[in-house]
Amino acid sequence: MKNTPLSRCLARHLLVGASSLVLLSAAAPALAQDYAQDYTFNIASTSLGKALIRFSEKTDLQVIYVDPEIAKASTRGISGTMSVEDALKQLLAGTSYGYEISGKNVRIFNQTQTPADSTTSQTTGGAGNDAANNGALEEIVTIGTRRKGRTVADSNVPVDVLNASDLAATGLTETNQLLANLLPSFNFPQSAVNDGTDHVRPAQLRGLAPDHTLVLVNGKRRHSSAMLNLNGSAGRGSTSVDLNMIPANAIKRIEVLRDGAAAQYGSDAIAGVINIVLNDAPEGVTMSATYGQHVTTMDGVPQLESVTIGDDGNLVFKTGKDRTRNDGETLTLRGNLGLPIGEEGFFNLSFEYRDRNPTNRSDYDSREIYDRIDGALDPRELTYDRYNTRYGNSAVEDVNVFFNAGVPINDTFETYFSGSIGKRTGESGGFNRLAGNSRNVPEIYPDGFLPLITSDIDDKSLSGGVRGEIAGWDADFSATYGENKFAFGVINSLNTSLGPNSPTEFKAGTLKNSQMTLNAEMNKLLEFGLANPVNVAFGVEYRNEKYKIGAGEVASYIKGDFDGAAGSQVFPGFTPESEVDDGRHSIGAYIEFDADLTERLNVAIAGRFEDYSDFGSTVNGKIATRYELTEELAFRGAVSTGYRAPSLAQQFFTSIATVFVDGVPTETGTFRPSSDVARSLGSPGLDAEKSLNFSAGFIWQPVDGLSVTVDYYNIKIDDRIVLSSNLSGAGVEALLAGTGANRARFFLNGIDSRTQGVDLVANYIMDLEDWGQLTLNAGFNYNNSKVTDVVNPPSQLADIGVEQDNLFDFNEFRRFEKGSPETKLNLSASWFWEQLRLTARTTRYGETHDPSSNPDRYEVLAPAWVTDIDVSYEFTENISVAVGANNVFDVYPEATRDIVTDVTTFSRIFPYSGFTPYGFNGRYLYARLTARY
């Protein structure tokens, strides 16, 4: 663990904090639910599965059942006003099933088993043991519809559900990586040497931009990161929610809606919606410690053994076997405490500390480091450390705290709260400056230097509200606030223009994004004479967003008296001219109907109106349907329109930064679309993106334990907001005179695109009797994206010779169309036997392209299989141990040294592509100790 102030502060409090958790849990009284409240039921004679869904809708309890035969059993139904327990007794009368109530969960089990035995079997609610319900179709979900009690199988749009045990079995500690490991439609490339993106990496759903996916926490909109991805990574030009600020132990389950939902949830929900449901356990303490590191051999990258001078006077490098690395040591400490509040309330607190050391997968630097002396090589060339670059994961230290609470106010209303505080410090590498480089000052760094970017990220959120019944309507009133602040720092650097007196550390400025959301929602089942009551929901939302850029210290951006580039090398600070403090507000209203027109046909219709203070109003709609052809086979489909408002970062971000193009540093300006500079380049400003989403598929459950879903999707986006190529040339430089930049880029509604594909998910649960249970899962995604139209360059650019291919060049086309794998296949098997759990997962990543402005550097990354293994064993009721390996066979993409032979560029120093969908850090081994009380 690094000896940083954050580490020392943590060390002083860890022991006290852990002791407090144990004492609090010991002092907490047992939760004693009061189920005396009466409800009025009217459930007709039907299958027990459907009756239990109606029961769940009425009582707001989650029903969990064990055997798939339970759903097929018959019940005489119930009618009248009675308690929860009386209702359950009547529903189960005449069957062999019993029930057990725990908190807000009702477990149904075969009375030939004990409730304890049943906890290792398939579950259908949102709680209980998750061992066997990977992708179970009877899981109750809360997204895709506002109708309570809807299951994955009942849903008329595709929804994935990942439970806490699914997340733990990956051995991964970052939420983004967890999703990429488990969902075939989720992509999380792990680029490096990308400025702030190394500290907040973006992810993609269905190959679309990170900001095309809406993230909710407990159903409430989550704020996005202040970080704007600008350089060569996937998701260039977008902001995203920093999912890694949400610790995995704070998560009860993750629901992923793979369908357009802007008409239901508002802006951003074009690719889909991720809803993170927080842990609500009302009792118990769980603590875990995970330690791991990469133990790997860099395929295709040999170890440098010696450097000599050849007979021709040039450097000669002797290499040996492929280079081995043991690095990226990661320690993750987690704690979770559940406490009852009164008889029915709860308070759940989650804590996570993660310390990750950097990885380095750079090749050796074969360039001449020093200027020659009278034509001869400098003798220092032979002793110079050729591994002078850091290429891999950044160093990161995280502390995150989440809480989730709910307390009844009276028999009708309850209040709920959740919130978080997160802190991240990070350090990542840039491009090395050689000793004789014009951007070096030899008096400070006689051997050159590797500048480093540091981050100090603060994240906080608070959400609260009340919900209950008003005149027969379920009402929910809430307020949610969130903010993210990213402070840039630069160390081991200099400002060349300040000469030998330049400082070597800089505060380079800050980005801040904040969001306040107010919601009022109403929901009720109404009788319209149809097969079942119609769920009617409506609501309003007010949202206020703010974005701020703060200038860095003067030395980080000033142009001094010496020749050379202005500002701190690797990341020049934000200038006073870049400062902004602006915002916007919006108001929206929606209405939604969910109706079973017959016992077999469901239709849901939603409409939403939004009005933004900066770009105007929009109206969107959605219709979705599901038809149950037989008990085993159902078809579903949806059509919706959507939109995405331009983010405040896309509207207001401004900077002058050093961007390397084919190894050559250039001063590239990113200008806000409304600025004088952007206007002179022809910027018309930004408008909202508009989308049309179509999906169709089926759900098939041919035999007990087996489920298959297949869904086709087609997403058309018009006026898509993109960051232009880095525009250059004499005409551009003339327009940029006096700005400090010689290249320019700006955001514009630049392209139309179409993304289409197929998702397939299959799950099979096998009862092995005395040998436990085996769960098999398969997921496949085919995704194809095309740029269908490109805006003509503004007349100002056309007049100075910038053509369409320059405004949005080949490199950008390929980033959109080929920057994520076209196919991805996930296969997994989990075996549960007594106290043992064994999980094996393998993923095939299809062909991916790494776009480059240098045709010689353009890569096509071949398909690859990556395999993970996790083994866990419960030694006692309280203690379990797990060991595992991610990428157990140490798979790497093809090394670029086999593609690029020019030793004078950076290309060979960065041997693996940052677009590799499974990363390029190699095998990772870990062990985890968990204690539960």
C-alpha cells in the first residue's frame, strides 16, 4: 500500500471503524417485522406464480420461490381484507408449499424441505441467496415498467439482472469491469496514456457512447462525472457516470434494461438503463479483504538484456524471452453493516477502500536518447533505463462510503434515504520527453523526464423522499443531489517556457459537475374491464445542472520568456479564459399505461414531454408489447423515440492541450461551440440528438430450469453529437492566431448513425441431487454500427480547404464503427455443492479495430478467448475463502512491434492497443477472505 496521506488517515481509523461495526451489530436488536397490517385482496383462481405476483404488487413484499414447479401450481385465489400471513395461508391452501417471512421478503418452499435447505435453490425475488439465479427469468425487476411485481419473464423488453453473488464470483473489484465481465452487450476497453480518461474510464452499452446509457441508483438518476473524454479512447467526446465510485458490496443487484427508454426516464436512455439497487439488509455485518496482482508474461514483447554500440556506430539491442511482470498489486477492504430502525425500518452502511498499484506493459525505448557528440553516440546511451514509459493501469487509491435507509412514518407512508461520499487519488503516465527534446530543460532533467498526471476526485450524492398511499394511489416524492469534482495535477514535469526556474509540480485546474433532481410520481392499478387491472403511472421531474471549470495556477499555463511550449508538460493548466460557471434547468412530465388486454397479451404505452432552458422542448413516446403464445413461449417487441440533450461539458469545455499525433506533439485547442473561435470556424452550436429504437424478440422456457431469450434491436440516431477531428492546415492556423493553438476541434451535431444487433441469453439450472446444483449461462451479442451520414463542413472551413473527410476523418469513422467488438460470447458454469462454489467463465471477444491516423499503425485485433476461474469455500457459517484468476491463460492482443518497425516513434513503446476489449494487463491472481456475522 502506498504511504500517502490518504493511506495514513485510513490506517488510523480502520481498526476503530471495524471495531465499531462489530459493536454496533452486537448491540442491534433483532428485526421483528409487524405483519398485522391488513390488505384488501382480489386475486382470482389462477396459477400460483401469477397469484404471487399480484400478492407482491399489493403488499410491496418481494416473493422468492424455490422450485419452478411452484409457478405452475394452482391456487383458488383470495378475496377480502386480511393480514399478510392469512393471505399466504389461503393462497397456499391445498398445496405442499409453505412460507417464511424475513424482512420484506417472502420465501415459498416445498414443505418436504426446510427453509434453510431452500436457500441454496433458485430464487425469484430480489433478495435471498443468489447462488442459483444467474439470469433467472422469475427475478422481479423495477425497470422497464412502473408496474410492481413484474418479472424478467413477464417483461416486454429485455432486462438482465445481476445479483451480489454474481458480482463477487468474478473476483473483480471495479463495478465497470464487473459489468463487462458478465454482460455480452457491455464493453469496457482499458486504454492508457489518455490524460484524465486513465482515472475515469468510460464504458459502452451496445457499442454506443457512454452518455447514451442512463444510470439510476434505487431508481433515481445518478449524476455524471465531470471528466470529458477527449483523446484516443472509445467514447471520445463523451462524459459518463463513474460506476467505480459505487462499491460492489453496496449493491444488492444490478438491473440492465437493454432498450430505448427516454420516453420513460428522460434524456440519455438511448442504449438502455442501468439501475443499481442498493443493499437493504436490515441486520448483520460482512467484512472482506481481497488481495491480488498481475502475474504475467507479455506475449510478443521480449525482455531487453543489453545495449551495445555496433560496428556501424548505431545502437544494438539484445533481447531474450518474453518479458515477465508481477505488478498491479491491489488491496480491497470492504465492510457492510445492517441495522434495524424500529420494527420495520433499516439502515445499511457500506464501506470500500481500494489501493491499486500501477501496471506497466511498455516496451523498451529503442530511440537515441541524447544528442550525438561529433557524430558519435553519447556513452550514457548504454546505461540509460530503456523502460522509461508507464503504459497500463494508473495508480489509484479509492475510499467510498454508501448508505441506504428506510423508515415507516405511519401505516401509510415511509421515508427513505441513500447517499454516498467518495474520494479517489490517482497517478498516470504521459509521453516521455527525451533529454534532447525541445520540450525539456536539461538543467532540470538532464536525462529527460516522464511527466505524470495526478487526480484528486471528490464525489458525493444524497437522495431522499417519502412514499405511500394517497387516495388509493401509490405516491413517491423525492429529491436527489449529486456532484463530481476532478482536480488535475501534474508532477515530474516543467513549463519549458519558464526555463531552468520552472517548478516541477503544478495544480492544473478543476472540473466540477453537479445535478439536482426533484421527482413526483403516482402509480395505481385501475379496473377497465380487462383481463387484469391496468397500471397507470404519471409524474413530473425538475432537474438543475451546473458545470464549472476552474483555472490552474499561473505557472501551469503561462507563456514564459524562454523558447518552448507554454504550460505544464503533459497537461497544460486551464487558463482564466477557459473558466466557466454555467448551467441549465429542465422540466419533464410523463404518463405510462401497462395493460393486460387479455391473459396472454400485454401492451405498455408511455409518453414524455421535456423542456430545457438551453435548447427547447421535445416529446417522445414508446409502445411495448408481449404476447404469450404458450406457457413456454412468448414474443415481445417495442418501438420508441428518444433524445439526448448535449451535456454541459460538451457545451462549455475549453482547453489548449498537447496532443501527440504520430508521436509529434501539437497544441490542440478544444473550443466550446458558442465561443468566438468556434463561431469563426463555423460552429452552429449544439442541439439535442434524436433516436428511433426498434426491438423484437422472444422468451422460451421449453423445460424446467432452461430459459432462452433472443432480442433484435435497431437504433437510429440523428444529429449525433461528436467531437470533430483535430483540424489543421494553414487556413486553420490563421483562424487560430493568438489562441496558442495550431490545431482545433469542437463539438457539433456531426453524424447520423445506425446500430443494430442481436442479444441472446440462455440459462440452465440442473439439480444434481446429492452433488449439488449446476448453473449454466450463455450470452451472445452481435453489434453492428454504421455512420449513415456526415454533416458537410461549415462554409468557413470549406473556404479554407477543410473537406468532409477532414472534419470527420477515417480515424473517427472507424472509432464509431469498429472501436468495439462486433461479437461477444459469454459462457459460464457455476457448481454449488455443500460449502463449495466453483465458477468458470470464458468470453470470446470478436474482431475489434484500433483506428489510427497513421495507416501503418492501423490494427485489426483478432478474436480472443479470455477465461476466468473462481473457487470459494465456506469453512464455517461465518468465514469463507475464495481464490481465483482472471485471464487465467494470460491472453494478450498482438504486439504492435510486429506491425510498426519505425524505431523513432512511440508506436513500439506502446506494444498493445488501448482498444483491446479485455485490456492488455494479462493474468490476474487473487484471494479473498470474507467474514459474516
